[in-house]
Amino acid sequence: MGKYFKAAAAATLALLIALLLLGSWLLFSPDRLRSGIASMLSGKGVSEVAISSCRPAFPLGMRMSGVAVRFRKGASLEAGELVVRFRFASLLGGRLSLDFDAGAYGGRINGKLEFLRAFSASGPFRLALDFAGIRVSECKFLDSPAGLLKGGIARGSLDYRAAAGRNSQGEGALRIAVREADFKSGIPALAGGFNSAEAEASWQGNAMQIRKFHLSGRDVQGSFRGRVFLHDDFSRSRLSMKGDFAPAGNPRQAFSVVVTGTVAEPAANLIQDG
């Protein structure tokens, strides 16, 4: 009897997995994926969702190519290849949770998207991801309105949580490091520019707290701290920050910079210490 029960349980589990695989393939065809993602992102300024192809990926997943989400303001998020796998244990409990791995912008992005309420794909949710080798110049959505950043290779992590129906009012934390970059500044004392940066930030709702923003260059090094009050159009986000800098090897000539205005039109006031 025990052997029969184990065999029946194994057969049932195999059938369930097969049905889930077949269902995922039928449900997540390119056309259904495009319409489903577009529906989830409705009201977020999305103009188009593109998926070139989609095929099953073992176990319990799918492999997509030519993925792009384009926004009405001209920015876009793109991935040459995206592999998504569902977490079987979470599905059995009625919760949608998936792992993903993407090749994008010359690097890799991998992470997890988890919906915390059973039998609901509208939230609350948590998104956690890590990225490395990202070529900033290929990220159209990171184009600096003020022309401050050119090139660079980025790595870091993001943790974001939001309640149902309140995606723009979530909270999270971001860590990022950029190297081989060219940061330009309109402030004469910083005209030499920087080639690397490290930043740590957290936010809740539309207020981002910059805990660390360190810039390194051949001639000048320094750090910013303060707040960014986020706007749906990031270029219109308001700045309230202060930076402390010193020429490389000459800390006696330290100076401070107070930055206000917006991301697109920052206003800087140079304060000479001492």
C-alpha cells in the first residue's frame, strides 16, 4: 500500500508539473505576455511592450528574447534575453514568485519578484535584484538631462517593496558603484571631473535619502549627502544636497557645495571653508 501511494503521489506530482509547464506555455505566449505586461503597467506611462520570441525553459520557466518596455516620454527598458522561472513551492501555496536573469546593456541583471498576497498579482510585492557589468551609455533611461554623466560600467543592488495599487509610493534601498565614467560639472572648482562613484540611498514614497555619494577623480575627491524629492518625470525631481570636496592631496583647500534646483537644472552655491 505504501509503495502504491508513493508511486501515485509521484505520478500526480509529475502530471501537475507537466500541466503547469503546458499552462505556462499556453498562457505566456508572446502575444499574451505583451498584453499581460501592458495591462500590469497601464497608467505608468508605457507606450509599448515588445517581445520577439518566447519558448519554455526547464524547469517551470520561459525564455524570452527582444524584450522592451517603452515609455511615452521616450525612455525604454530593454533586455536582449530574459529567462523567468516560477518558484514551484510558492505556486503550490497560491503565491506568484519568480526568479529572473537577463542579459542587458552589456551586463547581467538577476533577481526575484514576489507577490506577497496569495492568489493575487496586484500586490503587495517585493522586487530584489543585483546587476553587474552594465554599460551606462546603453541605458537610455539614465540619460542625464544636465549632461553630467558619460559612459561608465555600473554594478549594484536594488530592493523595492510596494503595497497593492501604490507602486509609486513604495520604499526601498539602492546601492550602486560606477567606474570608467566621465562625470562633468558646471561648477568651475569641479571642472576636472570624476571617473568613479559609489552611492547608497533609501527612499519611502517620493523622498529619497542619499546616505552616501562619493566621487573620485584625478584632481578632486568628495562626497554628497542630502535628499532628492522624486517626480514622475525624474528630470523634474528636486534636489536638496550638500557636498564636501578637497583637491587630491591638499585637504587644506577643502570647500563645500550646496545643490538645489532640479535634476535637469541644478543650482549650485560654492562655499569656501575657512
